Amino acid sequence: MDDYEALLDRAIKNLPDMETTDARFVIPEPKIFIEGKTTILDNFSNIVDVLNRDADHLMKFLTREMGTAGKLEGGRAIFQGRFPKELMKSNIESYVEEYVMCSECSRPDTQLVKDNRVLVLKCSACGAHRPVKKRRAVASAPRDAVEEGQEYEVRIDAVGSKGDGIAKLAKFTIFVPGAVKGDVVTIKINRISGTLAFAQKIS
């Protein structure tokens, strides 16, 4: 019996350490600068470090969600077009929900691994795993054009500092008064200025 307990103690001591943390998980607030027709996410590398994810993977997600092109330069991410901080923050939070947080224990101690060509999120804290599904943007407009006077269905991804809902469609950032984050609404485009559009909610 003593030999068994000694072997058990040794086995427990030799267990691999689980990479978990009890520290409160906080996503860094995005630091946004607008320069000409580009948007710079100045603390991109800091965000990547906190999320413990590949920089290219996060970059591809953000460019896809915002319908634009971008590049990494030093520790910054540079996107073509003007994008408000609220929209950038909302997209990063969506990335964290899909690609970082465990759906079982709600901890960020996870890894992305390929299993038979399927991307799987595995949790080191509780052992849970789930396949990662690509998010589909809600849009019924042409990918390269939004026209004044036309109606479109959009998903509200964020809320601006003045309370307007913010949606993305093609290359446009659309402001919708009275819309709430998470809503899917039908809108009518009233005015377009560059890659910004201003709309009214129809339903």
C-alpha cells in the first residue's frame, strides 16, 4: 500500500502543467488613428499577445469582417478606409467569442488546432473542444456598391458614441439611428460620403 501511494504521489508530481490563468481576462481597448484614407490599429501586437493568437489569423478575420484590405507594419495593423473605434472593438470581441473563449468554462486558455482539416478550439482548462465555424455576414447588397435611396438588410455590429447603430456592408460603414447591437434590420440609405453611409431603419 505504501508503494502504491508513493507511485501515486510521483505520478501526480509528474503531471504536465496546464497553461491556465486565474488572472482576469481583459481585451485591450483598441487604439485607433485615422490617417488620410487609412485606419491604423496602433496596439495590434498587444491585442494579439493578450489573445495568444497568430497575428495573420486575426488580421484576416478583421479584413474579412470589415470588407477591406490591410497590412501589418511593425506592431500596427493598417486598414484601407476609415473605420470607427466602436466597429473595430466589436469585431475584435466577435473574434474572441469565436476563436478564443471556451464555450464550456468561459476561459481564454485555449488553442486552435487542425483536426482532419477542421479547425478546432481546444481548452486547456476544462478539456472541452469544439469545431470553429466561419461567421457569415448578413448582407443582401452587391459587394462593391451601396446606393442612396436603396434598401438593404444589415447586422448591427456596434453602437457609436452618439448612440447610432453601426453596420458594415461591402466597403461601407453605415450609421443607423435607433438600431441596437446584434439586431438584423432593413435600412434605407439616405446619404453617402466616401465610405460612410447614413441610413434610416425601415424595420
